[in-house]
Amino acid sequence: MDRAPTRWIRTADQLDDLVDDLAGCRALGLDTEADSLHHYTEKVCLIQLTAFGGASWLVDPLAVRELGVELSKRVGEWGPVLLAACT
């Protein structure tokens, strides 16, 4: 992976590209941001991914509802995943 600038993922097509990019990933860092302080139902508002080698993505799970489902199906196919204070 090269050190490309951080990319926003907001569509199903962009998600497909992200999954392809992560196919050769040796390790992956993952962090989430959630909105639950003043809301009855908690929701994940942002998923941040950084691959070993420096490529990074910001995934907007509110823009495309299937993003979280598709990522969760594929995360086991990647290398080790480091979770950082996911709340």
C-alpha cells in the first residue's frame, strides 16, 4: 500500500474499492465515533481505517446503510485488526 491521502467512503462503489484495497493489507487499525450522548438510540457516525503502510479511509456509515454490514462481512479476511477506543 502506498501513502495515499485519506479518502472518504460514502457510496457502495467506493466501499467495493476499499475492500479491494484492503485485500493485501498486513494489518489494519480501526476506530469508530458514535453519537449517543443526547440520543435515545446510539449510532456509529464514522469509521476510521488505517492500513499498515499508511493508507487511510474515513467511512461514513450514515451515507450508505450497507457500509457497516459489508465491512463486517469482510473484516475477517484482512490481517490483524487493532481496535482503538471504539466507542
